[in-house]
Amino acid sequence: MSKIKQIASGRFGVTPHYLVNAEVLQIKIAQGAKPGEGGQLPGGKVNKLIAKLRYSTPGVTLISPPPHHDIYSIEDLAQLIYDLKEVNPKALVSVKLVSEPGVGTIASGVAKAYADLITISGHDGGTGASPLTSIRYAGSPWELGLAEAHQSLRDSGLRHKVRLQADGGMKTGLDVIKAAILGAESFGFGTGPMIAMGCKYLRICHLNNCATGVATQRDDLINHHFVGEKERVINYFEFIANDVRQHLADLGVNSLKEIIGQTQYLEKIDTKDSQYRSINLDELLYKDKNINESFFCTEKNNKPWDKGLLNKKMLKDFKVSIDDQESYSKNYEIRNTDRSIGARISGYVASKYGEEGLSNPININFNGSTGQSFGCWNANGINLTVHGDANDYVGKGMNGGRIIIKNENSFATNDDNAVLVGNTCLYGATGGELYVGGTAGERFGVRNSGAKAVIEGAGDHCCEYMTGGHITVLGSVGANFGAGMTGGFAYVLDEDRSFFDKCNRGMVNIERITTEDMQPHRKHLKEIIARHYKYTNSPKSKQIHEDFDKFEPHFWLVSPAALNIQDLLKATRSNAA
């Protein structure tokens, strides 16, 4: 069990087991020290262990830019918050925002999206793993963003619903006092504990040759130079706590809670320097006494309006089967207002059996149209089948099991362009199988790290930043296919000969599967199509399978330029085992 676990932009290695073992789940929208680029781990530091944990490729740089590929509005953020609350109902959901002008409005939106905690991240601090160009002249002090966020939350009548945290270069108890006065009730420390562990703040973390053995994967440096002990960090925080107590005593108050948002405890220093005398701090220290709103959070958590009744019913129906490891099947009617279906069961399975999941699968069947995030973070041993269609984010972060979306109505079977699933499906998936008897929307399989999928067409940006698994597209695709792809592979049917111009060939190779050395891939592809027809009863997959020789010349194999084609199937089969 961890205190805090982050869900960054790339969803590196986020599984249901990862999510249920945390007290706080933090969505990293931005980071103050690097508001434009986010965290970065250079390829030289991505060894086999890290690549395994992050579901990525050894030696390939990991970048977590702040813009999430599944978040384009406050509604998308609200959906992700809801997903996390469904998979782990006991955890608090936090959103990390960068300190900048206007962050108050954003913070109010985040609170309305039912976040439990908001972190305002300042420009200072950071571990130094990113290039200097990413961290110089970036962001603004946490003091400015914190004051604005606190005041905005009070003005909106939301301050009592959400906790407010500040971080970004905090080092002393005085920093804690100032942050509390400006509206924070939680405080983040990173740089200080690192220095206590031996860090000399050389800003060479990205080189993997840390002189103190703190920020490196090299055993020789760790063994010879690392002197850190947990007692040093304990002592550091004891000093911080005693410093805070001393300042509280000087102010004449009994607890930290008494000074949260009480800006009358701060005074502007009278200086003769004209450069500082011209600064107006009235807005920073403003306190509206006429608002009947708390200065700190008074509710245990920010409960969403959607009670997730179908998810609760499903868990109740299957709980005994899960506990006893017995197979069980049940049918449900579903509507597009039923969101994050399967997440609660997956969280429960992961909490009991870890990533191994169920040894005897359970089968859950639905009739109708599903809401957003159907099958998100799906655990091993859970099979979901929909007779109808689905909204955005199908299989987001799925870790195992099988999801089938099929529709045997005439409009779907007779129309090659029938869209059965929405945008951003399989985002950050780490395993499992997805079969869709129709077309998918945009950004399909972004950051897919291990899932196997078959669809019959896709929009723009399919397979972007993919690091594992394989995807088969039995139809046309949109622009920018395979951009930033560093692992896994894809089969694409190109009947109209337009794929060459739609594929982003910066990091991938494309080739036909008709040559002699491609025989294993042809056999593998035919097996995939047969499975797709078995699960979806799709007329198109039936046609391709029965007349494979006709369609074979129209297939492309898309693979990362850095990987050997002969090794693709070996990696896939070893992972499946």
C-alpha cells in the first residue's frame, strides 16, 4: 500500500492492482517546474526493470507531457476522476495543477469535477531529471497560484468540499506557515527530503552518473556513494514539525487549522528599495469576510452525483463467485448513462488476487449502449460483452480479460463505416483483448502497452505512442497512424491504397506481409481474424477469412523502426504466456 500514486499523461504501467494499493490517486495535469513538458526519464536510465514496470521498451526515453491524450475538457477530467473513484472507492483523487494566472478558475472546475484534493505546484523544486530547457524560466511561485485558487474556491462556495495542497521548493517550517495562511492545508516536500538523503542538487540526474548515488540506476555509484538512511528523512520532518510549532506559538495559536486562509497574519515588509515598494500585494492577501464559506475542507470526500448503481449491483451479484473463484455469467440492460462499467469489479478482483486476477473467468453480458469508460482498468478473468455500441474510452487502462463489442442490427452489419466505439479506446492499456465488430473513433490504442485488439476501421492518431501489444485494423484509418510508436506492432488492411500517406513514418517501418519471411505473420494474422469472427460474428471478418488470399496483398505490417521484425511475434507470444 502506498500513500500517493500518480496517473501521468502516458499512463505508464497503471493497472487495477496499482490503483487499489494507494490512499491518494493523483492525476498529474501539470508540474510547476516544467509546466510545458512534464517529467522525463532519459532512455539511458530506462533499464529492463523500469521498462517492465512502466510497460515500455528498454533504452527508449519516457516523456510525460502535461496534456493527457484523453483529457481535452473539464468533462474529460471529470470522467477520469470518476473512473478512479469507481476502481478504488476508498482513495482520495487528487489533481495536480501548475501555479499560473487563472489557476483559480481551473481549480473551481476541478472541484466541480469531484476531485478530493487539488495541488498547486510552483515553479521551484523538481528533481532535475529533465533537460535544463524544460525547467528554466518556467512557471510561477506557488504563493500566487495558491492564493488565487483558495479565493476562487471560496467565492464559488466549493472550499469546504476539497483539500488544497501547495508544493514546489518548500524547505522550512516557515514555508508551511506561509502556505497555510494563503489557504493550504496540505504541503508537498520533495527537494528537502532528497537533500537529507544525500542529494547535492547538481542537476545531472538525466546523465545517470549521480555523484551521490541518489538519482541513478548504476549499482557501482549507489554502493560507493549513497549514504542515505531513512532516519535522516525522519529527522528532517521532525525539524520541520518543530519549526512549525514554534511559529504557531509565536503567532499565539494552538493549531495549524486556525491560520488557514487567515491572511491578516501576513504583513508587507516596508522597504526603501523602489523596485519592491511598487509591488501591490492586496490581491494576494485579500480575504472576503462576507462569504459564508469555510476556509478549509470540512467534508471527508467530494462525492460525485453519479452513484454508480449498476456497478454496485454487478459487484453484489458477482462477489460470491469472485471470492470462491467460480465461473459465473449474468446479463444486464445498459444505458449510455452507465459509466465506468466494470471498474468496481476489477478493483475488487485486483485487491483480492493482484494482477493475476481470476483463474476461472466471469462473463458479463450487456444489451444496449454503454456510457463512457466501459471496461476501464479491466482485470484478468473478467470478460465483458456488449450487444450494441459503446461511447469513448472503452478499455481505458485495461489489464486483462476480454471485451467484445458487437452489433447484429442491419445498420451495423451492412455499413462498413458503422462506428461501434468512440474516441480514445485502449488508452494506456497494459493487457487483455478487445474485439469490435465495427469502426472505432480517433486516438485508438494511444499508449497501448500490451493489449491485443481487432477493429474494422479507425480515425486519426491510431496507435500513437504505442509501446506493446498488437492491433489489427480491418479497414481504413485516419491520419497520423503510429506516431511515436516504440513497441508492439499493427496489421492494417489498405484496400484503397491510401495508408502510405496516412502513416507517420518518423519512428516506424511499414511493409507487406506477402514475402516468404512473413509467413509466420500471415499465419498469425489469419488466426486473429478467425478469433474476431468467432467473437463478433462480423460479416467483414468472415469475408476476409474465407478469401484470405485475395485480401493478403492489401495488408501492411507496421512495426517500430528500432525493433527486429522477426522478434515481434516472439515478444508477443512470450508476453501472452
